[in-house]
Amino acid sequence: MTPGGAGTAPPTAREAPSGPPGRFVPGPCPATPEPIPGRCGVLEVPENRTHRSGRTVRLAVAIIPAASAKPAKDPVVFMTGGPGGDAIGDIPFLIDAGVNRDRELIVMAQRGTLHTQPNLACPEVDRFYADAVGLRYDAPSTGRLLVRATKECRDRLTADGVDLRAYNTTENAADFAALRKALDIPRWNVYGYSYGTDLALTFLRRHPQGIRSVAIDSVVPPQIVSLPWTWDSAREGIGAILDACAAQPRCKSRYPDLPLTLTEQVRRLEARPLTLTVPPPGGGDPVKVVLDGGALVNLLVANAVPAVDVPAALDELAHGRPERFARARAAGATPVIGEFAHGLTQSVACAEWVPGYSRSDLLRAGRRAFPGWPDSVLAQAPQLPFEHEVCRAWNVPDRTAVQRVTTSSKVPALIVNGTFDAKTGAKWGPYAGRTLPRSTAVRIPGIGHWVVPQSPCAQSVLGSFLTRPTSPDTGCVAGLEPKPFTITPEPERT
């Protein structure tokens, strides 16, 4: 896919100015399941830098010391995914991956997320998703319930005085620029994953001062991300899993023609959804779940069933044993209410990703990616169902002219993608790297979304890159192969 006409639009007068610097106020660390091993505080910045008489937002900041006794002077600042994810909650994964091995690690909650004021959580939407496991994924009636929950959240937030227009990637990037100045950091290194790569590339384009290097993991290029783009990524990631099975003799022999099996199951479930009662993976009372074609596809895109188990799960499903997928669907029945900031998701998606592409564009992209699948499945973007209708309710201005822009930079960059990533396809890393001439791109076989915490090799490459940004050691990548897939006994023939 290539971006639409706005894909290379230059910045315009509608861009928000950098605004006044933020103010860092030391304070206690947020309460988290694992205590934060560092010092904390909040960054105070304007909510809307184009309307400076508005409110101030407060963003939690955690500063984790380096594990090394002699750390480098330039820290790493982390940008989480989502949009709407809990960056503070990602700290244990970052520490376990060694991101703070030789450098101080700075983690800031993005505006509107958990541990910020205001918090754009939408308990209304969380409760909808809990109930939705028992509904058809892509039925119009399900969409109407999602839109109603979204509108209830919007009405509540705006009644509280939240300016939803201000929760966008431009303001988000300006917050990180303000953080560097407030902490008086001459140079730092940026590491982001998923939406955090969209943000990191925007940050690099708009605020290049003081950036020593940029590492982007599971890449979302700002100039291309859109609803149709999600189908291209789904095709690449799911296809890579099925191709990897075909490349392993035992898997190929046990599960032949997996692409055909997948298409048959999507079509069968969409025509005749299954209703089951199963216990959630984490335990608890059994819940009712509905498996239709759209639910199956989104479980695959979300990696809800581990990639090594996908061939076995599809084979079981084809032979009347849907329990693996049903249990994965049941996991959605017990969300942590208020943890994820759906308000930031919609303010970004509806302003930056959705405009410029019609429902017909989305359906055509789905048909190209998965010919023969039902239109009712392909009409909904993976992970973002009914988004056109949701965005009508959310009602924020189109910002594509200032955001759907290519980042060109000579700052050293590391680009990491996993071949099994069905959310952000692996080819989009090198795509972003075409205008980053000092970039190194690596693909980690057999890994899905957010590579570094899952791959010791990727951790080694990132550590090497932070030490030598222009010549990282990528030698470990050459010997990597996907893990062997789960092989189950063949069903008895009757």
C-alpha cells in the first residue's frame, strides 16, 4: 500500500507551536504492582499549546538508574504504544530487557494515559469490551453498542473540561521536548514501540535537537498509518506464521494447507458463529463467548493465541474443537477497568489515522489482503472495529496535513520488527528507513509485536546500538529461526 495524496504533505500553519517549556516537579512514584526502582515526579505542561490560557496537564515521570556502575551520560527515554498504553506499567519489561543496563532510563506517561491528570480512560468502553466477548464481533448491533459507550465517555470527558483536540501526536511530541529541557538533558536516546514509533518519528521530525539516536520497534510510519494499512500488516504477520509452519517439515506434514484451513474457518464461523461457555485463561467463572469470523481474525492479529500454537489451534477448530480460540476470547471478559486510555486512542486515531480513507477503501484493502473472506469481516479494520462510526461520535478535527508526513533525518536509527507481527507488519520498518540514511534495520524471525522484551538477540542489538549507533552488532540475527510449532496428535478417524 502507498499513502494517499496527503502522505507527503508539508507542515502547515495549523501546526501547534512548541509552546513554553514544561516544569518538572519531583514527587512520589506512582503506586504500581512492582515498586518503581528510581526517582519520580511530574511534568507540568499546557494542555493545548495553541490556547495557552487553558488547563495544565500533569504527566508522571520515572527515572530509573542504570544498572552499570559507570553509566553513559546520555539516558534513554521510552515512548510506549497504544495510543493509550500505560508507560509506567512497562517499566518491569524494560528493566528485564536490559534497556537501563548502561544508561539511565526515563519513562513518562503520555498525556491522557494512566498516571496523568487528566486521565482519558473510558470505563464505559472497557465494560463494552467485557460484554462484547459474548456478542458477534462485527455485527452492526455490536457496533452500535461500541459507539454508544464511546459517546458516553466523550460526553463525560468534555463535561469535565477536557479539550480532546489537544490529545494528539504533535502535543505528545512537544511534551517530550519539554521533558528534556526541564530535566536539563543535553542529549538523549529515544526508544519507542508500536504507536511509540509513530510518536518517536514525529518527535525526531519536529524536535531533533538533543537526539543522539532513535530506536523504533514494531514500526508505525506516520506517513502511511491508516485503517486500510491494518489489513496489509495483518496479511504479512498471519501469512508469515503460516509460511513458517510450511517451512518446518513436521508442521507442514501435520497441518497441510493452513491458508486454506484459515479461510474455510473464517467463512464457516462468519456464516454460523459458535457460542461456548469457557473459563478465562486466568481462571474464574466460565463466561459466554461468541466466535465468529471477525473474532477469529482479531485473535490472530492480537497474538491472543501464541504463534507456536496457531497451526494446532486452527486444526483443532477445523475438527470441532474451538476451545483454544474460545479461551483466548474469554480473556477479554475481565479487563482492568480504567487502565487503558481509550480517549487518547480515539483522539489520535480519529484525527490522524482515519481521515482520507473511506469505508470502501478499507474493504478493498481487506479484499486484496485476504481474497475470499467475507466482506462483513473485511469491512472492519483489525483491532479498530467500527472506527468510522466511532470517529463521528468522537468528533475531533482532521490533523492528517500536519501528521501524515515522512520523517527524514540523519540521526542514527535502529529499526526492529518481528516477522510474526500482524499489527505492524515487518516490511514497514525498512519502509520508514528509506528516509533515515543512517539506519540499521533488523527483522527477528518468529517474534510478534514489541520485539525487544521477547528476544535476547534484539536486546543485544539494542544494547550494541546504544553504544555504537552507527555500527551496531547485528550478528546474532543471522542464526535465528522461528521456534518449532506445537504438534498435536492427529484426531482419530471414525
